[in-house]
Amino acid sequence: MPDPAPPRRELAELSGYAQAVAEGVAGNPGLKAFYEARGYAPVWTTGVDADRRAAFFAALGTASMHGLPAARYGGEALRAQFATIRSERERGLLEAQMSMALVSYARDLSSGVLEPKRVDPTIVRDILRPDAGQMIGGFAAAARPAAFLRDLAPKSQEYSRLLRARMDLGRQIAAGGWGAPVTAGILRPGEEGDQVLALRQRMQAMGYLGRGASRSYDAALIAAVKGFQAENGLKADGVAGPSTLTAVNAAPEDRLRSILVAMERLRWMNGIDLSARHIWVNIPDFSAEIVEDHQVTFRSVAVVGRVEPDYRTPEFSDEMQTVVINPAWHVPRSITVREYLPKMQRNPNASAQIQIVDKAGQVIPRDQVNFAAYTADNFPFRMRQAPSDDNALGQVKFLFPNPWNIYLHDTPSKSLFGREDRALSHGCIRIGRPFDLAYALLAPQTDDPEAYFQKFLAAGKEKFVTLAQPVPVHLVYFTAWPEADGHIAWRKDVYGRDAALFAALEKAGVELPVLTN
């Protein structure tokens, strides 16, 4: 049990040391309350605090490995000040500076450097920031301060794997990178020459191929290219075409930027139990998964929002609650006035599958509406598509209510799933295997989820089924993600979000390793 708090004294009554501490932490309510409650007893600046100081300075020495802005915490300057203290006031100011540095470091490592919505308003993360008073209190009470500081970072195995990949890439950069880029436009199996050798050397440097100096595009190189393509979300055909060579020629510095942004994103999600059953939609991977205890139990290709700013799929976490079988499509207002209204102004009978609905919910015949009389601002009707095989939502949708009206759904446009780049929707996520997803989600509440689902599907009427066990949903954006086998899966930065986030990290002080060769 903590000692009872000493009576609070006015600032003028404090010693020079205590007065300096009070001044130094005055702008941080948590630290202010912490020091007041302990009568300004030091955490850092006496002989018995040596282990805490050593642990903290050692932790600051690893800040850059986590992609943190090491200069922000002023570790070297703080260390130097301990050798130059001349007065109790200077000791008090240094005490306060150390605690301020700890809180800044702890905040960044445990929950991220950035406020993502300030960089991109479509990244909507509810970030759990540590309380400054609780943080310094926990550190001061810790029997093993070094372990306390290590435990601030996300404990997920994915974060640990990214950290290892970051260290590997740092070493690769220091060693000179992955060699010369491949300048050919396309390379095919069976070809020979200098560019085939350049491709082989790149594959070797990146760990996809063993040593060799053959100038022939042989079976070993084909297998290496296929493995590389698979890990980069490309068609694994063994042909080094333009998209494959663009990925092959990515510099290790580019990959390291993706790693550092991925680590930052995981820090924003620190506190979310990723071992619990959840749905994971990785936007640049164009995929949706069910994950349980870090194992993927369901996976489907997906279509996500188009690259245009108004259609990009946002990032957020929510909870799936409902499966809708034979859904009606209530056309979003933006699509109603941007797409369908202009069509119907040109031809009132266009898009015949779309119903015109008034405020009372009644379907209005087309010939009773003068579409030309309205604009996007004053169009008074809603639009809806009744359940059908060719409904825009297909035959099932999956709801997790959110302000952006984003959900997962089936689609009649099956051909889109065969494309390599699947940023093609208005923002919602279209699922390549929607029935299988429904069976997986309904399995906990029925012995035969397929028969249960098909019974309602055959009825042809819209049916809302509440999930007995709601499932967390995470819409995420990882261009670098650690696979179970330890390899990193790389994806294109389709929306440019990673580039914007890394620019913000650099502005905050995050630095890439310097090439030493």
C-alpha cells in the first residue's frame, strides 16, 4: 500500500529542489499530481536511482530501432547534465526533465508517435494513450525498471517480427543494399543475358535464391521469382514483368519505410487483443480474413475502395453484429446524386433496377418524377434496389454499424476478383467468398450453418440475422506484414497513406539508417 500523501505546500514554501521540480512539471497535470503526492521525492537524481537512470538511458539508445524520434527525448543531453549539477535547483529541473522525457518516450513506444487523423482523416483509430502519472508511478515502483520499459512496446508477435525485419533491413542498408537494379522491361523464363544475372543477384540479395552466377532464366530463378511474387501480392507466374520488376527494384530503404510505418500502426492498436477471433481486412492486400489465435481460419480475396479521395476505404475497428441475407441496397446519397441522378436526367428509364423512394418509404413510378427539375442539393428522393441475384450487394452483406456506412458484401461483378489491383469499389469491401464467410460467422450459433443460411437465401426475402457472438472487425492498411513463416509480405501503397505517414514521422524526427558504404 502506498504511503499516505504528505500535505500539499504552496510553491513558495518548497525547497529549491522541490520548487524546481514543481516548475518543471507544471505543464503536465499527471506529473504534477504524481510529484505533489510524494512530496517531490526524486525518481532520478539520487544515488539510489542509478538503476532507473541506466535502464532509461539504455532504452533511449534503442529508440531508433523502434522507428521512434530518438532526438525528441534528449537522452545524450540529459545524461551529460548529471555530471554538471551545481545546485539543488539544477537537480530539481533535471529531475523534471527526466520525467518529461520518460512520459514522451513511453507514450510514443506504447501508443504511437503520430495522431493519425491529423495526417489522414480516413485513418480513424481510438488510441489509448498512457496516463503520465500512472506511467511514472509504475516506473518508480518497478522492481526491474529495464523490463518495465521493454514492456511498453506492443507485445504482439507481429510487432516482434517487424522489429526483427527492421534490424535485418538496417544491416542490409549498412552493407550497401541489394545491388544494382534490373533495367529490363520484362524477363521471361528461358532468356539469358546480363539482365537475367542482375535479376538473379537481386533475388539472392533479398534471400529468395541461393548463390549462383548463371545468366540463364532457369528453373531455380523461376521458383525464386514465383516466391517473390507471392509475397508481393502479384500473379505468381514466374515471369518478371513490369509490376514484378518494379517490386524487385524497390530499395531496402523503401521497404524499411514500410516496416517503420507498420510498427507505428501496430502501436496505435496496442491494447487490442489480436489473438482473439476477429475479421482482418488489409486494404492494400485486397483481402479479408478470419483470424483466431494468430491463425488464419478463413481467407478471401476482396475489392476495396477506389483510389479517388472520396471512395477510399477508411481504417477503423468496430464489431460485426449482423448478417443480412438477400439484402436490399439503399443507395448512398453520394452515389444517388453523383451517378444515378445524372443518368436519369439524360434518360428517365436508365438503371431500371433502381427504385425511386419518397420520404414515406413508398416507391414512386419513374413517370411521376421530373428528374431534370432537381439538382444534387435538392433531390428529395432516395434510391433503392430490391433483393435479387443482380443486386449491387449480391446476396449477403455483413454489418458493423459505423459513421461511414462501410460494410462487407457479396457482388454480382465476380470478374473483378481476378484483377491484380482491386481498388475498385465506392468504399465498401466486396468479398470473393461471401457465402463461406457467412457460414464461418454463423457456425457458433447453429450446427449446420450452410443449411441455415441457404434456407433464408432460398426464401428470397431480406433477412437480418444477429450474430450470437459479435466479431471484432479491423479495417487496416499494412504494406508490410509478417507472415507466420517469418517472411514479410509486401504490398503497394495504393492510397499513398504510408508515404504521408512516413513524411509525418520524419517531420517528428524519425530517421532512416545512414548508408555507410
